[in-house]
Amino acid sequence: GVKKLTLENWSTIRQMNDKHYQSAIRKAMCSFTLGEWDNAAAPIFVRNDPIYPFAFRTGYKDGKAYWNDASSYRLIRFI
């Protein structure tokens, strides 16, 4: 899944010269589970601030913070 997608886009990913980004990708590629992948790659994920003016932000503290932000189970009860 995730590793295959990363390898399919390797030519583009390889062009990123930032050491922090490359380190996170290397750690993610060495992970065994999706949870480990998320923990390794969470600091480089792109996200939007949920509060106006919806500013662009980079990174999460860890994989759990990413999953909490990406999960809609907390908002469904209000729809």
C-alpha cells in the first residue's frame, strides 16, 4: 500500500533536498506497520489549520495526532 505508492513516486520524492524530509521518508520506509509509518512520516504531513484563516501548516507531533485530525468520528454527531 503506502510503501508501494511511495516507491511509485520515488523520482519526485528524491528531488526534495530537505534533510528533515529525507530522514522522515527513510524512517517511514523502514517501518513494518502502518502505525509506524504514520509515526515516522507525521512530522512532514501537510495540514490546514482548522480555525479561520485556515493557514497552511506542516507536520503533526506523532501518528496519533494525525489520526485524530484526520478522523471524522468526532464531527459526525453534529451533522
